[in-house]
Amino acid sequence: MKALRVGLCGVGNVGGAVLKLLKESSSLLEQQGGFLFELVQVGARKGRSVVPYDDVDVTTDLMEVANNPDVDIFVELIGGTEFADELVQTAIRNGKQIVTANKALLAIKGDEIFQLAKQNNVQIGFEASVAGGTPVIKALREGLVANKVEWFAGILNGTSNYILTEMSVEKTEFSLALSKAQELGLAEADPTMDIDGTDAAQKASILAALAFHVPFNFEAVNYEGIDKVDVEDLKYAEELGYNIKHIAFGRLLDNSVFVSAYPTLVPHEVILSQVGQQMNALEIYAQGIGSTVYYGPGAGPEPTASAVVADLVDLAKGGWQAEPARHSDNILRQESSIKVPRYFRLMVKNEPGVIAKISAVFANQDISIEALIQHEIKVNNGEQTDEVPVVILSGSVSDQIVKELLNQLNDMEEVADCLKQFRIHAKIN
Amino acid sequence: MKALRVGLCGVGNVGGAVLKLLKESSSLLEQQGGFLFELVQVGARKGRSVVPYDDVDVTTDLMEVANNPDVDIFVELIGGTEFADELVQTAIRNGKQIVTANKALLAIKGDEIFQLAKQNNVQIGFEASVAGGTPVIKALREGLVANKVEWFAGILNGTSNYILTEMSVEKTEFSLALSKAQELGLAEADPTMDIDGTDAAQKASILAALAFHVPFNFEAVNYEGIDKVDVEDLKYAEELGYNIKHIAFGRLLDNSVFVSAYPTLVPHEVILSQVGQQMNALEIYAQGIGSTVYYGPGAGPEPTASAVVADLVDLAKGGWQAEPARHSDNILRQESSIKVPRYFRLMVKNEPGVIAKISAVFANQDISIEALIQHEIKVNNGEQTDEVPVVILSGSVSDQIVKELLNQLNDMEEVADCLKQFRIHAKIN
């Protein structure tokens, strides 16, 4: 097999790990199927100092790599959506195969990029964009190729999962757990995209495109981050038999596809509830097979590098068609019409008849109450407090109805505050 | 893409499900990459009556399918190792690509078959041979292609896992749990190969060949089945923080490969210990990535059929080299020299000084005692019994030393019986 000539842009943590793995695994790859890769050029804004190999051509002009006629495969590891898009589209127009770890790029510009790739008859590898070293793209696209996927549910953001695990196990408050994650290198200096759910939502939109054969469309994903979760909520969830996880969820109902990413109560008996620390996991439910679950490191330089090199090998073997998302009658819809069971935490006046009044508000909206907790709260001198927390698990409700319900509850004199509302992971099938 | 012509032999539960899935998924497969399969001939000993499709050519002479010049891909689903071997080797000599779900065939004759395939330049798909609908072969061979696998540990026999789960959760005795499995269709009329560990050991030898690049060699796998596990052992394990699972284990140490399949105490915090019912799971530890885990249905007609069709698609895309196992300096060795921690259950005389004497025997063999349980046992009238059970968790010991230890214990007057000895899953890395 003739060597494939690789050009790589972006030598941060991941790019450095890819360079290292390509060097170290070259004899393993050659043994396993005659796969040979020649690193033709590296684009690094900081120049040669960040590339520890003398025999590699390094340029600070990244566009030079995308235009280099000696490059067969263009590896994009710079991140971001503007310049990365320009680089990738240039490389595609030059007929180069693409490997990218950039979930934001695919979630936002994926459709345009895959169309261009199809026109230019090139392939795009993006295993590294979701769940790092855990081959979930391969599982969805190849392992389950003959099966209709009905839904998937995944823990796709390692930073969020680490913070929720700390809050749940150690009862550490959110801000302290975040600081600890940053100290350990598990959260970035600016952790906004991880904490507010954007990162997980972008990954969910990529998985949905593959699972349900719809266009990449990040706009259609409803999401919230973990910043609304308190240690208090994790304690109540535990008491009720749940863990709170940030769950990316995609579902096919008839021909409609719904995608979301929310902090979600997951029952202890569901395997996702047991996934701790910074690990990722994805459960895929397909017709005929039922559930399969993929668990592993979701980020980190070395796992991501492993996915990038696996993509290079896939391309050496012929790759996969471009345009994964264009061949069905399925339609991506706003997810807010979906009904799901919910968790509510309220502060209410500690006086007779309050629970009855709250229950009536739920009943008026035709929402069942499945569980309710009101603990006896004593203050230090043994007297009772004026306000007490009440936790309610409800039956299935849409976002629309929840909004009305919360308005009505907030209007009640007896309700001091509607503190929280989270979704509950409904066991489907 | 031109249609690939498929010939399929064996229309039992799995074969029937493959025929159905090929029919039902044909438009999905065509949409996803232009994959077209034409079912040219079906070999079924029982003839046309078992094939519900009128437009398919059916023969009772299976060799006719292996010799049919119109067949591009030969799908072997008859099971067994004699005639299946003959069919597969004939098909290979005729230049046909192969898809098989037959783990016994690969474990026992795999090396010969893959050499022949290489000579004839044909590919062999065998995703269905291990863990059914869970794409573990693909993960090992492709997802982790650039990473050195250090070890794997898997629950690979669904029947055994169902029985152990029943025994652990419901405290059902082995024979009753087996009957229940048979009633539910989770165990065959003759469950020997599942119960005695053969099935899991065969699958372990296939995984080892892929993970460590050694020849298929079932002979080198040391194994025992779950028939030696009592409900009593599961109770003690639980008390000590373990579950007992049947674990197939493969490990690379320097250039030596060790493969085994034993009932094993798995600590509760290890994810494999939480895999219940008839489910399978495989943990793979690779350099740079750490652990990834794959969980799903390990058997059943539809999951297995899904793996067979995924293999057909892989072959349509060019497949993978034959001879997965021939390109390294690694050597498969008898596993009995490996040291692992152990669980022992003894019946001992209820008299002073016994524990001291037993401890001395362990100390003489230089084996540490990590935990010891002796419960106070009262008989109905409140008096103590003559004999009491003692459970010991030891440090790491080889099979050889365990044998000597057990001999010495059995020679002791104070030891009524050495009831059990199981391995403990050591946390590596």
C-alpha cells in the first residue's frame, strides 16, 4: 500500500498527541494492514518550536497546508468555526480527504461541508468529534448500519459529568467542584461551553444526523447546562432512586426527530446513572437489537488522538460516503413539544392546606403527581421554620405546559419560590 | 454500486433473522451508502419450508452454495466445526468472501482458515462470533487500531451471566436458575458449552488473536465454568464487596499473551460487576486511552443478524485484511503461571487455634491473607455446630502454588473440606 500523505493543522494538546501517536504506532499500523502515513506538513501558528520532530515541514501559514498539493489527507485540529471552516472547505475543494475533531464546526457548518465533500468526492472522518477515544461514530454508522435507531441517550461532556459526580458523591457545591475540575485540567479556563450545555448539544446534533439520517442542525437542539443543579437536588434525587446526569437525548417518533441536552434525573437501574467522573457513555436503542452502551474517556489528548488515527486508517481503507444525513424522510423538529416526566423543587409556606393547593394546580393541568417529599425541618431552637422545601416528581409534561404550571405556582401566595425543574429520563422500550 | 451476491447456509434462528433483516433493511442500506445485496441461494437442510421468501433459490445440498459461481459472499450460520469448516474452506478456495457467526470454528480452526483466506485473497467477517449485536470486533480492530491493547476482560456468555444474576439477586440455586434460563429460551436444551465455560473461552481466544496479534489458539486458554459457584459463594462475595461473574480475560505482559475464562470475583466499583441478566460486556484497556467498555446483547437471533449484515456492509466497503493474528512477536502462553488474588471457602472444625493453623499454611507458601470471614453459626437449639465455614481472600498466587496450598489444607485434620477456590479480578492500571 502506498503511503498516504498527511497534512495537519493545529498543534495544541490534541495535535501534539496525534503527532506522537502517528510516530509511535507506525509499525503497528503497517503490521495490521499495511497502513502507511507520511507526515508531509504541519501547520502551527507558533511555528517549529511546538513540533518536536525535526524531519517534518512546519509552516505558520495554515492555509499553505490546505493548499499543499502533496497532501492527501488534511487533519483539522485548530478548533473554532470560522477559520477552521475556511481551511476545511479549501482542503475539500483541493480534493483532500478530511479528518476533524471539531464538533462545533460539524454541528454548525456540517451540512454545507458534507455537501461540498460530496461534490468533490472526498470523505470526512470525525470519530474524534464525539466521545474521544470511544468509537461511537463507528458503532452508529457501521456496527448498527442495518438497524433502525429509535433513540440514543448519552453523557457526552466529561467536564459536566466530573462536576456532577463531585457534587453527588462529595456534596461539594457547584463552584467548588468546577474549581477542582479546573485544577485537575478537566475544565478549561473558560468552561462556559461545557457548563452551559453547548458542547453536549453540539455532539448530540452530530449523533442525531448519523442515527436518524437528518441534516446537521444545531439550531434545532434544545438544551440547558448543569449550572442550575444544586447539591440539594442531587440529595433529593438520590433519596428518590435517581442520579442527576447531563443527558444528550435523541429520538425518532414516526418521522420526527427530536434532540435535546438537559440535566436529567436518571434512575439508578439505568446504566448511564452509574457513569462517574469525567467518563462519557452513550446508550443506543435500535430495533431488533435493543440497547447497546459504549463507555470510555470522552476527551483528553491521547484518546482523541487515537480516534484521529483510527479515522486516518478508515480513510486509507476507502472511508465512508460523505453526506451521512441526507437520505431519509425524517424531519428534525423543535423538541419542546415532547412530553417527559419532571422533577420540581419548591419552597412553600409551612401551613395547613398548602400541599392540597399545589396538588390542585397540577391536577388542573392534568399532570399526575408520582412522588412527593416534604421533610420535617427543624431550626436550631427546635421550632419549625416558616418555609419548607417540597419535591414533586410528575408524570409526562411538555415544555409548554410546564411553563404554564410554573407561572401558576409562582402566582400562589403559599409558594415562596419555584426553585428548580428538571427532566426525568423516561425508560423507553 | 453493483449488488453483491450472497449465499447463506443455515436457516435456524439466526439464519432466519438474517434473511428477514436483509429484506427489511435493504432500502436503509441502499440509502446509507448504496449497499445492495442480492440473496442468490440459501442452503437449508430442511429445504424450502424454513425459508419464507418465494423468490429465493433454496437447496438442501449446502456444498452447492459454497460452490455456486454466482455467489460473491458466503454466509456460514450452520455452527459446529466439522462440516462448517469444510463449507467455509471450499467457499474460500472458490474465491468467495466469508461471513461467519461461528466462534467454535474460528477458535479451533481459525488459523488455518485465515491462512487459506490470505492465499486466496478473500476477507472474513466475524463480528457476529463474539458479543452478538455489540460491535466489539470492530472496536478492537478499527476503533483501537493505533493503540496497544494491554488487557481485556469480558462477560461473553449470556447464559452464564443470566444464571449468575438469578443466583445472586434471587438466591436461586444453580440448577433451578438453569431451568429458568431454559424456559426463557436463554439456555439451550444441552447447555454444556455455556455452563462449562467453553463458549466464553472460545470467544476469548478470538478476542486475544485480534487484541494481541497472536494466532487463534483455543488450546492455550485455561478455563472453568460457572457450575462450581454456589449461592453461598455469591453471598460471601457480596458481603466482601464483590459480585461473581464469568470473566474472560486476556493480557499482554512483555511479549507474552495469557488468556483465561473463569468465574471471578469482581469488585462492585468495576463496571463489569454491574452487568446483569443475559447481557454481555467487554472492557478493553489500551495504552493512551485507558478503559473503554462495550455493553449489549450477546446473543439472540436479531442482534446476531445485525452483526452479520454489518459484516456484509464491511465487505462491500472492501473488508479488512485476512490473518489478523500474524504480525507480532507476541507469544501465547499457558496462563497458569500468572499470579492472581484468590477467594477460598473452607469448612473447618469449630475449635480453638484452627484459624491460626490455616493462616500458618498460607504464610508458609508466602501468600498474604487480605480478608477473612468466620461467622458465628448457631444451630436450632442454640448450640454451636462442629464445623463452620471460613472464607479467605488471599493476595496474588499462581495456579501451581494454589494446588500445593489446597493439598496442604486438605491434609489438615482441622479442615473438613476445601469447598471452593475462585479468582479475584485484580484492578490493573
